[in-house]
Amino acid sequence: MSEKKPLILVTNDDGITAKGIRTLVELMKQLGDVVVVAPNSPQSGMGHAITIASPLRLNKVDLFVDLPAYECSGTPADCVKLAKHFVLKDRNPDLVVSGINHGSNTSISVLYSGTMSAAIEAAIEGIPAIGFSLCDYAHDPDFSHTHDHILKIASHALEHGIPKGVAFNVNFPAKSDQPLQEIRICRQADARWQEEFDQRKDPYGRSYFWMSGKFVNDDTGQDTDEFALSQNCTALVPCQLDLTDYKIISELQSWNINERNAAASVSEFVESRKRTS
């Protein structure tokens, strides 16, 4: 590897053989030296899970032309940890990119996303990081319209850096007949998943469940990732690592929580419920 070119670590949560990571690798090769460390199987919805109860396995694979690639038995966050502390222990990556995820990671999905957890793990390590996702659930999605925006965002991150404690969450609309519009800097939409559980019986009469549901977006703001996608724009949300709600700290301090009587508090709650019922 060249010591002059940027070193870019590529990972994902769809697995090392996914179409999205192959696309991302080819794009990153235009910007620097690329190393791939990715899960050996799909890890969607794993969030920021790490493997602590079983060993991790890491194998070098020949899946990409002229660049080192490793498949890992662990989660996306595991992949970034192993890449930094073992695979690349003599050289720190200049950028970590995760994706391109096959499916949306907007709004609250950032908390469930293995794609974004890999990027956030890199940000924890002080490395500029970006998660890329395509809002398309087709069997064979078309990533071609995302190329220009990926290169623009990644090259800007390499040139100017990303603020400490921040990872970029970038989502693209599915390809349509209309050209992709601008990159918009957005906030995370205040939306959520409304789950449903389909209860079934196995051949032995034991219950099991399939989780389904729908995405509910009641956020009418025009500065959100969901709105940007509805306008056929790329949505970029800067995500911070610190989840502290600083605004509420002073209010919580007024609770005098150390002086409260738990039993009395429960009684007050019960009486309050009676008055409002």
C-alpha cells in the first residue's frame, strides 16, 4: 500500500458478498488504498452489538481484485474493532465507509442499523466515518445513481475531516426516472416503527413469532432526512455519539431524587391515576 494515498476501510452489514459493498469498494479505489473487513453473513438490524460470548474468526478472502479483504464471523462493530486493532494495527485508517446498505437507515433506524453502527464504532475510535444506505428493497437494487454523491461526500470528508464524535448517516432514494437531486444536510426525522407480531405454531404446537409492522412518520418538517428523500435528494444527517440530553439536566437536578421516599412516590402516582381516570 502507498503511504501517500489515503487509507480507506470498507465494511457493511449485508455481508462481504453483497452487491452494495462491491459498489462501494470500486468507488473508494478512486480515492485511496482500500482494505475490506466485513461480516461473513448478513448482520442487518444488529445495531451496535459486539461479540463477547464466543470467539471471533477472521479469514482473508479473494473476493476483490488487488486489495486485501477479510471476512469476519462477528458484527459490523466487531469488524471495525478487528480492522483497527489487528488488521491495520500499524496504520490508522483515514476514513471508514460502511455500506452501501440495501435498505433505508433514516430516522430511528439509525439505532438499529448495523451499517451505521460500524460507522459509529469508527467515530468512537476517532476515525472519520460515513454510513451509506439506499432506500430500495428490490431483490437486485440499482446503486448507479449514487456514485457521484458518494465520491463527493467521501472526498470532502478526506479533505476536511469530520468533527470529533460525529458520523455521517447518508441515505439515497431509490433510482427513478428522474435524476438524483442535491445533497441536503438534514436532521433525523421524528418517526418510528410500529411493530406487529404474527403468532404462529410450530409442528410441536409451540408458539413462535414473526415481527412485522409499518414505519410511521408524523414529522411534517421540511428539514428532515425523510423529507429530503421524498424530494429525490440525498439526505446527510450528522450523528453525534453523545446521547446526553443536556437541556433536561437542570430539571432532573430539581427532583431532589436522593431525598425522595420511593413508597410515597408510588402512592402519589396511584392517587394521581385515580384523579385522572
